[in-house]
Amino acid sequence: MQQFKNVGNKFTAYKSFKVDKIAYVNGMWRTINYDMAGGKDASWTTNGIPLVMLDNVNCGNYAATRVSDQVKFKDGYNHGTIDRYSTGTNGVGIVEGRYGMIWYNADSLLNK
């Protein structure tokens, strides 16, 4: 977390990551990547990333995203500012526009 603070709470996330789970939650399709969520006990409402924020690296958004596909953040979601920190969980919260706050594992986000 300190690395984000050292650069004015800014982040970039250009690398792809694996889709570990997909579900329709609160009116939208979401995915969870266990590393980015900080483990397998992730919460859909806290850690679920709306699929509309992501580009599918495997099929170029021309087919439905599936478990095991590689995805990456679309332009506009792949950089920005950390809005909150959770020291006890090593979490960083980012307000993703109308999708609200999504929590990510700080170490995993640093590698993206």
C-alpha cells in the first residue's frame, strides 16, 4: 500500500488476469480473480468486477467471457486513484464510477 501512497495514490493496471469465477450479481455480470480479490473467500459485492469494465483477451469481446479466460481493464478503468485503504486486509478501494467501490488486494494490483 505504501507504494501507492508514495506516488500520490495513483495506480495503473494494464496486464491481463484470469477469470476465476463469473456470476450475475445485483443486476450485472461480474468476475472474481482470486489474487486480485485477496483469496477464494471473496465477496461478489465487494470484490466482484463488472464484466463491462473488462476486455476479453481470449476472444476480443466477440463471445461470452468464460472461467479461465484472460481479461484486462478497459481504457478508463486501467488507471486512476486509490480512494481508500484497508491496512488489516492489505486492500485498496477504487470507486469505479457508477459501479461503486471495488476492493482489490494491493500486492496483486501492483503487479497489474
